[in-house]
Amino acid sequence: MYFRPVLGLLGFLLIIVGLLMLVPLPFADWADGRLSGGDAVPLLLSSGLTGLTGLTLWMAFKNQRHTLRKREGFLVAASGWAVASLFGGLPYLFSGAIPSFTDAYFETISGFTTTGATILTDIEALPRGLLLWRSLTQWCGGMGILLLSIAILPMLGVGGMQLFSAEISHVTLEKLTPRISQTARILWLLYCGLTAAQALLLLVGGMSLYDALAHAFATASSGGFSTRNASLGHFASPFIENVTMVFMFLTGASYALHFRALRGRSLLPYGRDNEFTYYGIATLLAAVLVYFGIPEGMHPDWVERARAALFQVVSVISSTGFITSNYDFWAPAAQVILLVLMVHAGCAGSTSGGFKIARIVLLFKIGFTEIRKLAHPRAIFVTRYNGEAVSPDIIASVQGFLIAYIAIFATCSIILTALGMDVLSAGSAVISAMSNVGPGLNSVGAVENFSHIAGAGKWLLSFCMLMGRLEFFTVLVLFSPSLWKR
């Protein structure tokens, strides 16, 4: 393991984080220049400290020319998110908005992993600059600070393929262009384009520039942080809800599909993709079922009730986590459907977290293949995805991912119940963290938060968020002794 180039890359990531802390300054409150009481000075101080630390590491180790192998890629991917969250929480600490280090780290890693789980009991009490930084952490995490580095680092003489393969599992890896840096630039252009388009539409819908930017950042990243205590329900605008629904659905789909559709100027790629077809059907079917689980007293008008059902289904299946209705009062069957959708989450190659629908589709296909083998033991069957044969390595990877997901879910749920949480809250909190959704059920439900969870539980959920964002194996492989051997 070569640690010097890893430290150099982490330094470069911290430089990016430090610069991004300056973005919310136009909306920040200077509060007469005091450190506490405003957020401009804390943001500036945090930016300077983060950038200086990053610059020191970068200058000290940038000339280390060791080949960046997969093992270093894994370490950079996992530690990059953890270190970015460590420094990203400084504005909360310096301003006094979140005085607890544990809470500040939880809020920040929830942002960078695009989970959207919060410990804040009164979101609107925070200064606007901090809330915009909070949404910006999600926007950065959505496509990945590391993916941004892939687009820039080749210009600095450092390759990025090892980082890309650590960031995106080989089930979802799809190079859109021959050069990985070009692929990263295309993804970022699509990402920025969707963000800008939604922000403009939200402005047309009556949002302020501040609210429009914050919610566009949170939507494009499938993050779900809002500037309001009631989330998007605060605005009570069908136009804003409908616009957000469309963009949540788009960001929950594969960016490779978006690229192919734009390049061919055709919608055919969407119709030919097994995963997107399942994504669309599952969304519509779940919305219909959830509709019948919403009490008429909450939404007397059937159109409003239908919109509430569809919005919440899209919000959950895309792992965004915005709220327009308190689903804790919905029928238990509707809540179970939402819990199942949390596991599914979005498509492979999207900004969503979760198990990924591609794996769900493959598991169904693998199951059907095994059933056919039982009926025709001498026949040879091949599992196909989008018309192509799936290799045994991919099948083994999907099955291994399922086992890891179940094992981690069970272990972490038991630990949280031992820390005093009820079974439903603990289980939904773990699923929400691993799938990067945000809200869960019961005590961590739609209008609740995670502040009441014990400190050890918050660190455990922070680890679940990190594993979910990096699809488990990138983090779990670091615990393999063989990885650290020369």
C-alpha cells in the first residue's frame, strides 16, 4: 500500500472542499464580523483551514509517482468521504449552530453521502449560508467529489481509472467515452444541466433564488435536504411539487441512459433498458397502491391525494427523501411499500443510493433461471440483461451484495435496538442510512429527526451511510488483511 500518493489526493480533495465553502457566502450573515451569531466568518475560517490543510498535503505528496493501484483507489474512495465530512462539519462547529462534534459529523456525512438524515430540530433557525452549504454538500456528494477529481486530475498528471472503479461498482461501470476524464466531464455537464434547469423552474414557481438553489442542489443529488422544517410541503405549491417530482425521477435514472438519449436525440434507449422499464413500472404501481393507503381526511381531494402518493413514492424510490405529507399517519400497508422502495432505491449509474434496481432485476432473472433449470435439468440456460449474457462474476457479485446487505442490516438493527430504539425505528433507520434515503419510519419518520439517537448509534449510522454510498465492498475490503500486504 502506497500511502503518500493517497495523502496527496486527499489533499487535493480538501482544496476542493475548502473552495466550495466560499459558494454560500453571498447568502451568509456577517453578524458584525463575529465568529458566533453569523455564518460568513465561520464559513471563511473553515474554508481557510480546510484549504490550507489540503494545500499542505498536496504540495508535500503531489510528486509521489507511485502507480495508483486498485487498493489505493479503495482507500482514497473510502477515506475521501470520511475526511471531507470531517472538515465539512467545521462551519457548524465554528458557528455554534451544531455544537456537538458527533452531531456535526453526522449532519455532514449525511450530506456528502446524499442521505438527508438530519439531527436538526429547527432547520429554519440556522443561518441561510449554513443551510446552503448543507445542501451543497449533497450536490457535491451526488456525483462525487472523487468523480470531479477524475475530470481534473489527469490534467495534473494523475490517472483516474482506479478511482472510478472504486467509486462505481463493476455492475454499474459504463465508460461513455474512451477516456475516463471525458466520461467524468460529460457526467458533470449533465448533472449541472439538470440542476440549472430545475433551479430556473423553481424560480418561475415562486421560490427565492436561495430556496431554488438549495432545493435544486438537494434534488439533483437525490439528497433531500430542505431549507424548511416542513420540507417541500412548506411551499404548498403543486407546480413546485410536480417540477421536483420530474427531476427526482430523472436523477434516479442512469446518467448513461440520459447521455445516450441526448446523443441520439431519441427516447428509445429508455424503452430498451430493463432497469428503467422496471423503475417506471414499479413507481406507477407503488403510487397506485399507496394512494389507497392515504386517509381521505389528510387529503380530501383525490387529485391532491394522488399527487401526495406519487410524490412520496418518487421521493423514496429515487432515495431523495423530500416530504410533502406525513406518511406516518398513512395505512401500515402504504408504509411497508415505502420501506420496500427504500431498499430498491434508484437505478445503477444514478446519484441514488440503495440496492439499485439493476441488482433487483438481475436477482429476479437469476431466480427464474434456477426455476427453469429445475424443470429442465439437462438444458443450458443463460441469464441475460438487456439482451446480453451476464457473466458468472457479475452474478456472484450481485449475490454477494445481497448477503452483505442483509448481514449488515441485521447486525446494525440489533445494535440500535440494544441502544434503546424500538424495532421499527431501528430497522428503518438502518435501511434509510444504507440506502441513503434520509427519513425512515416511526421515531425517525417523515416529520421526525435523528437527534434523539445515542452518540454510538449516530456513528454506526454514519458508517452505514458511507458503506451505502460506496456500495459496501469498497469499504469492507479495507478490513481485509491481504489488502495491506505488499
